[in-house]
Amino acid sequence: MKTPRILIVDDETAFCELCSDWLTRNEYEVVSCYNPDSASNTFKAQEFDLVLLDLALPPTFLPEEGLNLLTLLSKVPVIVMTGHAERALALKAIGLGAWDFLSKPVDPDMLLVVVKRAIEKHQIKQELSQLKSVLAAQRQDCGLAGISQNICQLRELIQRIAPTEVSVLINGPSGTGKELVAKAVHQLSQRHQQPFICVHCGAIPQELIESELFGYKRGAFTGADKDKKGLLALADGGTLFLDEIGEMPLTMQVKLLRVLQEGCYYPVGGRALEYINCRIVSATNRDLDQLMVEGQFREDFYYRIKGLTLQTTALAQRPDDIAVLLDNFLSIINKTLPSAKPLSDEALQWFLSQPWPGNVRQLRNALQSIAAVSAQNSLMLADIELMFPSTTNDMAKGLSTTETLEQQVQWIEIRLIQQALAKCGGNKSQSALQLGLSRQGLLNKMARYGI
């Protein structure tokens, strides 16, 4: 965490020196100014977390000199100090934006308490503002990073589907962000202030899934020494996300079907119906149509959860999203590191050249591993080779002696185009300029290579 910076504005040099020494010993960085003009210029040129302002400043040494500075300085907490211990003056200063008012002579310990409290509150206010900005941005892009046509269409569908009450089925390979899609549907719905409850149908043992979903009453079975709410009750009013729905046992499909049809159920060991109102969002990486043919998935249950279908796609089908995802993940990872580490061009090229069969999850985990072992200022190819020794061989496949010259040229062109698109944020005109092509020439090559 950076050292908080304090600006002292006071014409008394001895006071500034004493105050500066006291605050510096308490781990603050201090800059002193002795007149309004110097204070104004310094505040505009540098960043500060707090200002200690004496009101009686040259040339007139009247309180108005300091009060006139408050409008400029009030972007950060301003603690006003003055020998004029007048209530009206204090109220006027606070009305103009001052954080607090201290009378001289200032008690050093009291000064520390006021300074610490003011800086902490200002930092919390800044963090809250940043969080609001992040949440607003996430609502805008549904929390799904990417510039490909696939991801843009998915975001548009989410924004249209979310405000409705219809059930949603998310289908796609593992690691493609199905849970993120489900959360986006919830966050953009009318239920966003209510619970989002996730149930991994394949992770709960078959003999426990009923009690986990429906809850149970005291004495329902050995060990049930008190009532327990199930996940259905916890999701009341909100969204119930049934992940890996294809793994749900047939017997449980029958029981859950009634809940979806009638909105009520009996807890295990209970005799009184309990009613719920929640939206069902399901996800699977399995072919439910084939499971129905094989008799492993009920047709009536399928059509009850299906509602509207959203499809997530493998990362290999949207390679132009890789650089955007890397940038997004790296910004998160860098917050946990002592200093931010950008991705070198060679490392970016490696990421772009990999097939990523584990999709976004594998990409994120690989980046986290590489960042964890990197001892340099940037994430380099050497860091990748340390974690993934086959890197050099994998990259060399693009220039294999078993392929024709035309195939090797195509391989290089595809990756150069992907890299240019990633660097230019998907802007085709800028990418074409970087590659030395006309915009139409770039579009022709993208169409030819299916980019």
C-alpha cells in the first residue's frame, strides 16, 4: 500500500517543520507550502490524500485567504487549522467542504487521530466509487470479456432474456463460463437483489441430493437433530442455478419436475407443503437429446428446464478473445503482486498459438501459474518454458518441415492477424494499418482463414 501524502498549507515555517516531522515519523509523506499560490500550484501538480490548511494566510492573513482555497482543495479531505476559534468560522469552513476544524495550538495526538480517520474514510469512498464503476462495466458486458462475434451475440441474448421469467438452459463445453452466464442472467434480471444459489448436480452424492435440495425436518433420519432449509428454500425469490443438470439422477428429476410445475414441495420428513418462487437456470456440457434417447434424462423434465437456450463456445472457436481474456485476467492477477507485470509479445504469441482444450478455465490457470513463478518485470517466454517445457516444441509445430510452404505461411498469417486484432481491441481498420494491409485485404484474409 502506498504511503499517504499530506499537503500542509501554513505561513509559519516552524509549525510546518514540526508538523511535518511528527507526521513523517508516523509514516506519512508530507509536502509544505507557505502561501495560497504555492499551495494551489502544488496541489494541481501532485496527488495528495489530505490537506492541513491554515486559514490565516498571506497577504492579508485573514480567514478568507484560506477559505478561498477550499473549493480547489476539497477533492480530498481538508482539515482546517486556525487560531480563530470561532464557531461561525468553523461552520463556514465545513460548509465549503472542509472535513474537520482544529484550533491552534494543535494537539499532536488529536491531529493523528483526525488525519487517520479522514484518510481512511476518503480511501473507502474512492474504493466504493471504483467498485461501482466496475459493477457498471460488468453489467454492460455481462461480466463476459471478449470481442468475437460469438461472445457479442451471447451478451445480446443475455440482455434480452434476463428481464424475463423464463427458464434458461446453458449448453457448452467445460470451462467456457457457463456459471458466469448464469450469474449474468441473474444480475440483469428483476431478481438481482435476491439470492443466487448454485447447485452442482454431479458433486452431491445421489443419496444426499434430495435432502440438500428440499431440506429436512428434525428426526427425518439418523443425525437429523434439527430442521434444515434446503437449497430450494434458500433460492426463494431469487435464482436457482442447476449446474451439470445432465448428471441429475432420474428419481430426482421426477421430484424436481413437480416443484417446477407447481412451485411447492415437501421437505424430507415433512408433511406440510412449502412454496417457493424462484427462476431456474440450468447448465450442462452433455448432449441432453442423446441422454433422452438413452433413457437417462426425462423428456418432460427437459422441456420444463429448457425454456430458452444459451450456447457457450470453445475458446478454439473464438481465438480473437484470447488476448482480451488475458488482459482481463492479468489485471486481476496483478492486484495480488507487489508490482504489475505486463505480458511480453513473445508470451502473448505463445498464448495465441495454443489450442486450449480446457477453454477459458485452462487459459486462466496457465496465466496464474506463469505469473506466480515469474521473477522478471514482465511475463516472458522463459517463464512459460519453466512451467510448460514443451512450449518450444509446440510453437515449432507452426514451422514443421512436414508441411508445405503455403501451409506454413498460412499458419504465420493467422497468428499475425490474431495478434494485431488483439492489440487493436478488435478494430479492423487499425489492425490492417499495423499489418500493412488495406481494410478490405484484411477482411478477405479473415474470411479465407475463418477468423
